Amino acid sequence: MTKRSKKYVDASHEAFGLRLATNISLISSLYFSLYPEKEKASYFPKLLDKMEQLFLKRPEELKELDLKRAKVGNWYQSEQLTGMQLYVDRFNKDIKGLDEKLPYFEELGINFLHLMPITTRPSGENDGGYAVNSYHKIDARYGTRKEFLAFTKKARSKNMILMLDFVVNHTSDEFEWAKKAIAGEEKYQNYYHTYPDRQIPDAFEKTLPEIFPATAPGSFTYNKSMERWVMTCFNSYQWDLNYTNPEILIAMLENLLNLANMGVDVVRFDALAFLWKKIGTISQNLPEAHQLVSLFRMCLQVIAPGVILLAEAIVAPRNIIKYFGEGLLEGNECEVAYNASLMALLWNSIATKKTSLLYKSLLETPSKPQDGTWINYIRCHDDIGLGYDDDFIRDLGLSPREHRKFLLDYYCGGLDWSPAKGLLFMYNPKNGDGRITGSAASLLGLEKALEQKDKNSITEAVAKILMLHGIILSYGGIPLIYAGDEIGMLNDYTFLENEDHKDDSRWVNRPKQDWEAVNKLASKKNHASSIFNGLKKMIQLRKKLPVFADVSPPITHPSSNPHIFVFERTNGKDRVWVISNFDENTQFLHVSWLFTIGIHPENNLKDGITGKKLKLERNLLQLSAYEHLWIMGG
């Protein structure tokens, strides 16, 4: 060990002790709020011992990175970050194939990767890898642990941030604990919610909503070998963990750190809204779930403070904010959360060509804490849910049920005139609830336009794709692009030919990366090159503008034009106004209104994206179909 490395070892040990001393009071308070002292006090010293053991196991290189990030502060709020989400095998075969494409990410400007699950899972149905057989063993189809560790080291050398999933709510029925439970070991039966008869399951199911009513009705599955009922809120092969048992907390903390120690910077806490189960409730978003997530976070920050948590909570807007922590937990829960509300609202504005619900929701939903940040995205590997606030819809004079029906019809083939080509997911005819699947390009009209060979419609679809991505690149937080959207890939209907996928329409928006199209980007001018180069330009510009760091929130500016969305980013010194037209017709903003939000065209302003000087005609700013501007100083 060199003198320099010994210096960091000593400093990291000292820092661990200081972090533990600083946070022990909150960790203790959180623990005993969940686990009654008389019954579970003996596990608390075991938790503290486990934390020290896990710290000692953390690689020195990562401990050094922890110290550096602690000095930087909220590194995850930087304007330098732009992300991409992908399935490794669908992107480029395996980990080695992913490694080969690092130059591709660098060319586009991507330096944050969310890799979909790559650990071992059942060979048949496995919910896209979210039924886990292990939290840290690499599935052979992707490569080896050695190859992954080499990849993470290379990614770190390029300042590439890695995010992986931690399926915190459940394991597969093939997980080692589940196998021991099936074999009759009572200790492991208590790691899950298992019951000898239907009395407790029936009491739970009086209020538990069905997550997948069409394919996995009910919330319990009978295991014949074990002769017990198991809670399976998602699929029958996904067993819900029993966090009322503190042994599970300690065991899962170890799994979490084993994942982080592989070089993972951001841990996506999957399905964290479901962690705590209580009879008589819907067992989602319970206070205990928040306390549990905060306890995980505080332990993680003592052991590995360079690693942060992302809340995968696709819930109502007012509930999403809570996963940053509120009250005594503010700033002590997750550092990052999905901005699912913005995502859903953008799709609503595309369909309606109006921004009223978008403005209302953004203005009336509480803002996130200062130290938190969003993942902003227009779609992910999953479906698009319609989680709007019903009261906001009613305030606009609309029926929530009829409005959602319109959106499903617009995106899923229910309206002949709609340019969108998507599919329904988990539609429930009883209440009209449903979700939308489809690639961004197909949902935004590119697939239909190409089929019809309509040049104007192709141009409009490309403009919509760039506009939505331009909004997430500038809104505030970490923008995340789904792999394939950067070249306008269309729906992949081959999932219908796959026995494991045919009943899950989400696979339509998980196409394999089209490397042939990528190889032609430089030589062929088409929709793929227009989208790629447009995104590349905006990403490069974003990184040059400190105003896009998530230090202060966006300022929304509702205008009198119902088709236009305007918000402002400022850091007190510089200002950028982002203006988007959600209509296929040319729209206008009057100079008098521009003055009210601080835009003075005579001050040599320009659109940062095109570099063109801002011009008005007859005192009107004109925006063409789906035009998107970043107005800034000249």
C-alpha cells in the first residue's frame, strides 16, 4: 500500500466513525419506530455490527470516491449529467458489447447509464429481470462478474455514472431464501409473508388493489410444497419480503452494499411504495414504508456516502414528493425520484394539444426539497400510466374517466385521426383504467407517417420527439433517454411471437438497438440522423449552461395561449426561457406578455438551439408546429 492510499484508508475510517456518530440518533429512532423495543431490541446491535462489517468490505477505490463526492456535495444535481436507460442484451448482446459502445455514448453526450437487471433470474417468466434469484451474481447471458467489474472500472475512468436496480420489495420463488422456506425452514418462511390458511390473506385482500388484474389476479399464491399461502402482490413467482422481521432489514442491507460495492453509483429502489404491509390498508405509501426507506438510506450514507438512492415510485404527484422525505425525514430519504408526473403530463399535452393540465399540476403540486433531484424522462422500459390528479381534471371542466378514455383511444388505436400507434396495457373494463405502451417515435406519429410516406407528418413527428426531449433536458434534474429513442426507433411487434413476452405489451417498446441505422447516421440524412443530431446538439448546449444545474426550481409562466408551455431556468445570474408549442398549427405570443416574464427581444436575445436571433413580427413571437426554443442572451 502506498503512502497516498494509506492516507485515504485512514481518512475513510475516520470519516466512517464521524458519519456513524452523527447519524446514530436518527438511525436508532427510525429502527425503533418500526421494531418494538421489547421484542426486537436485540437486533439493533446486530445492525450496527453489520454496518461496520460492510464498510470494511467496501473496496478502497470506492471509499476514496465516497470522500471526494462528500466534498463536492450534491453532485447528482449537475447540468453535466445526461442519462440513457437500456437492456444490456437488447442494446448490444452482453457486457462486453456494452463496453464496446462506450464511444457511442460519449459521442451523444451520455454519461449516466441505467442498466436494466443483469443479475440471475428464473429462466421462464421473470418480469423482465425483476424477479431476482440473486442481487449481485451476474446472469451468464450477460457475461461474468469479472467482466462487469472491469466495465464499471472503465466507466469510472470516463466519469460515467452507473445506476442498477435493487428489487427491494420481493425476490423470485427461486431465490435461496424462498427455496429454504419451501423446504420447511421456519426462519425463511418468516422472511416472507406466508400463512398456513386463508384467514390473514383474506383480511389483506379486502383492501389490497390488484397490480396486474389481467395476468396475476389476487395478492396471494398457494405453494403446495410448503403448504402455505405466500403474498405475491405482483406476480405469482415474486414473493413479497416481510420487513416486519428485522432480520430481513439486515440481510437486505448486506445485499444492497454488495451491489454498491460492484461500482454502482445510483441504486434504483424498485417498488419501494409497497415495502410495508398492513391489514386494512392498500399497503402502499404507508408511513412505515417511508421510515424503512429512510433507514436504508441513513445506513447507506454512513457506509458508502458516494452512493445515492432513486425512488421508483410511480404514484400520484402528491405522493411522489414524499419519497424525498418530509417532516423529520426531509432530506433523509431518497436523493432522486422519477418525475412520473411531468412524463404523464407531457403525453397529455401531446394528445390534447393543450397545456392547461400541465400548468395546473406543476403549479399546485408541492415542490421537491432543495437537496433532491428528478429523473426527467418521456418514457422508460415500462408503460405510461395516467396518474393525473382527478381534482385537477375536474377543475378544467372535464370528467376524469372520460378524459382517460380519450387518452387511451388517442394512443392505442381508438381514434382513426390520431397519428399515434400504441398498445393497451392492463386495461380494466370495470373501471376504465388502463396504461399505454409504445416507443416514443411510434406514439408521436413517426411510425404512421413513415407507413404513409407523408413527409410533412414525418417532419412533425421528429419535431415532437425533439421538443419533448428538449423539455426534459432543460427542466431541472437528470434527463434520461430510453435507448433507441435517440434514433427514433419504432414499435417492435416481434414480442407477439415470443411465448414469454406475448402477453406483456410493454415489450413493444423494448426494441433491439438498430446498429445498422446508427452506422448510417453520418452518411444518410433521414429521421434517425435528424433526431440523433438534434439531441446531441441540445445535450452539448445543456452542459455549457450552469443555469441548467438543479440548484433552483423551474419557474413556470402560464400564458394566454393554451397551446404553449413556457418555463424559466435561472441561477440568479443567467436566465434561459424554454418555450414549446404543443400544436400542429403556428402559434403566437405577444411582446407585451413576453415583457412580463423578462423577455426583452431588443436585448439581442437568441434561440440557443439554432443560434438564430429572436425576431418578432408585428409584436408577435411566432412558433411553428411543435417548435421548441431555449431563449438566452446573445
